[in-house]
Amino acid sequence: MKKLSHSLLVVVFLVFSMLNNKISAEGFDEKKEVIASGDMCSVVNIGDYAIPTPLSEKSEMDEDTISTENIGSIDAQTSLYVNLSNQGAVYMEKGCYEEAVDVLKKAIELKPEMHQAYINLANTYYHMEKYRDSINASKAALNINPDDARAYGNLGNAYYALGKKRKAKESYQNALELFKKEKNYEGVRKIKKYLKR
């Protein structure tokens, strides 16, 4: 009975995660197939889903980092894409950059027409100080969705890090206008702070 209730809990969690288009940084620590046990980059595999385990402390993840396109009802391939994109974001948040890049590239290979994994990849490359790669991933996201404020924000951050202040300011201005249009006040606040630099 305990095994059945845990399985039911797993299914409910996965359905809830997919409906909300995100996977929490907290996962299950029960015995499943654990990769790199004890490593900061471990995950629990449950069927086709990889759920990050609680690593050392609760992660305060930025919702923009792990949100995905509003995809409504999804097929198995899209579901896997969403999972991989979110898993990559969690790896990035935990500082497991190589793992994040690997997972995000798999997501992109699976669904190159979707932009969320490119955004997460750009953010990961930025944290790795691979600014040119971050720019390329941001531009790829913008080629798919030219109205994504986060992609412009990532682009601005990478340009700024390379000392290209004019291009950074242009990217931030685009992000600011899109965040205002979306009524994303947290995004507006962040971008205004970046523009003051």
C-alpha cells in the first residue's frame, strides 16, 4: 500500500508539474535510479522523467528560469522537451553547468523549433563565462520567438560582459519594452537596474 501511494504521489507530482509547465527544484529522495549519488548534480529517474533531488538546501529558483512556453496539451516528445529544459535549468541553478549544457542540447535536438531550452542554454553559458556562446543561444531563441524579453535580457548581459555597452543597452531596452507589455514588473525592475550600470 505504501508503495502504491508513493507511486500515486509521483504521478500526481508529474501531472501537476506539467500542467504548471515547470518542475520544482525539490524532488523525491526515495530510492529510484540515482545518478551520481551524493553529487550536487544528482537526479532521480522515474520512467521518462528525471526529477532533481533535494541537493543541499532548498533552491530559490527564479520562475523565469524554469518557465516554458504555454504549450497546452502536450505530446510525449514535447513533454520530454519540457522536462529536459527544466532539468537543465535546475542543473544551472545548482552550478552543474556541463550537465546543464548536455541536457539542454538534448532538448534542442528534440524540439529545435521551441525556444525555452535556448534561453536556459544562454543563461548557462553566461554563468560559465562563455559570453559568445550565450549570445548565439540568445539569438537562436529570438529567431524562434522575437518577443521573448528574457532572451533580450540574456543577450544584454552577455554583451555587457564583453564590454559592448551599446549593444547591451539596446538589448536591455528591447527587454524592458517587452516586460512592460507583459506587465512583468519583476522583469522591468531587473532591467531598469541593468540599464543604470
